[in-house]
Amino acid sequence: MKTKNSNPIRWGIIGCGDVTEVKSGPAYQKTEGFELKAVMRRNMEKLQNFAQRHGVEKYFTDADALINDSEVDAVYIATPPDSHLMYALKVAEAGKPCCIEKPLAPSYADSYQINEAFAKKNIPLFVAYYRRSLPRFKQLKDWLVEDEIGEVRHVSWHLSQPPNLKDLSSSQNWRTDPQVAPGGYFDDLASHGLDLLIYFLGEIREVTGISLNQQGLYDAKDAVSACWLHQGGVTGTGVWNFGIEAMDRVEIFGNKGKIIFSVFEESPLILCNEKGELEISIDHPGHVQLPHVENIKKHLFESGYVHPSLGKTATHTSWVMDQILGQING
């Protein structure tokens, strides 16, 4: 598909819920060369409402009908993680490029199976770890490439937040359902940051963790800590606790300085080195997945360009997550 194409790539979305309203759905409409052709959701009333508001021509309550529609060239799977494997294998069988929401799947085994299905057919598979494409984090990557803090030695990340009303009321929530997210909010949130640190510092070759449920508000894990080693020798530590005061702070330490930032908050990026302290604020775009989707287009059409978030990279992140949660050995 790395050729000029006068016709747009027509995308279909499976699961037009909250994430597709502003974060991602409009990005497929605003990217030149892409068209949002169809959407799927089981609830017909909500489906029609989404299609009408977003000007989407076709809509289905059956995912198979969307996947196999001749007017749908590529598919974006935006459902909870426990359904990703089922839908992904069908898209791979249909031979269509695919983007899947993060995490790629609830387990490394499922993630591996998804990636293999697309790799065997040489079909592009993208995963919505969109922070790898955001200008805010590109600046951090540039600082590291330019050796602004010298040789990187260590990274630490503390992410915490108190229980929300849904947690306290025991309301249904896929993010705390161990069948969908064994690590609870760790699966949904920590996956973003760990994937980003892997992008910055290279694959993780050794990792161990402790995970448990401290509060008893739901069945999934709510307290996790870990230490790891990147392939280049950088050590890492992380704490993710969803029953204490909110904090989101990453520090990357080099032999000549450090970088401080947040994964989720749009707080200033801080660079400290022998030149002094520099703070830079870079806002996210209105549709936060737009750079990610624009990079999908570049991968599909521009020879030599490789998207930063592919099935292979997301599968490695799933391996790291499972190692931390103690769900696999080796």
C-alpha cells in the first residue's frame, strides 16, 4: 500500500463509545486521504445517534458486516480489551489494515496471537499508543537523542489517584473487571506510560513486580510496583496505586541532568542540566489521536516511513505488563 492513491482509505470503527467522540473518531475524518465510512455498535439508538452527529454514511450492529463490507478498506477496533482478539482475528482474515485501542489485549498471549495473525499476512497493524506521536513527547524524545541530560542511568514513575465514585459504589466498570483488565487501572493507564518509556529508552529485557488489591472495592488489582532493566542498561522503577492522593510524575536521570514530566497531565516539561532549568509547555491537539492517525497515513503511503506504534511494539508492552502482574514466566 506504499503508493500514491487517488482514492481515500475508507475506515470503519468497531465500538463507537466515548474514546471515539473527540479523541480518535474525528481524526480519521480530518486526516487527508482517509474517510470514516462506517461505524458499529450493538445499541442501535446510540449507533444512529453517533452516525448522524458525525456524518458517517454507514452503520452496523454486527461487526462482521462492517469488517466484510467492500466499502470498508481498514478497521479501527475501539472496544474494551477483552474483545480485541476476537475482532482482530476477523480483520486479519479479511486482509485489511487495522488499528486497535490500547492495551492490545488483556494478556501477552492474546497480544502475541493478534500480532502474529497480521504479521503472517503482512498486513499493517497499528495500536493506539498515541503518545508516541504527540508533539509534547516528541520534544522529550529529542532531548534524549540530543544528550541534553547525558547518558541516561535511571527512570522512575509514580502514578496514583484516589478511588472515584464508580469505584466506591461498585458500579460496573470494565477497567476494574479482572476478566477485562486483570491489573485494573494499571492496565488502562500504566500501559500508556510504560509503552512511552520503552519508546524513549528501548525494550525492557528484565522486569519484576508486586501487585495486589489493597482496598477491596473491586476484584482487579489496585496497587502495583515494579523494577526493570532496559536493553541499553537503564534501570527503572514504578509505583501505581489507585487508593491514595493523585500524583503523576516521571523523572529520567542522566549523568548530566534530569527530565521531569507527567504522562497524563499537560504540565510543563522540565529539563535540568548544566545550562540551568528549562520549562516548556506544549498543548495536545484538540483531537489527541490526530498525530497518531496522520502517522498511520504516512506509514501506508510513504516509502521508508515506519509508524512508532505497531503490533510488535504493543506486544512487547503487553509482555512487560504481564511480567509485572506475575501472569507469565520467562
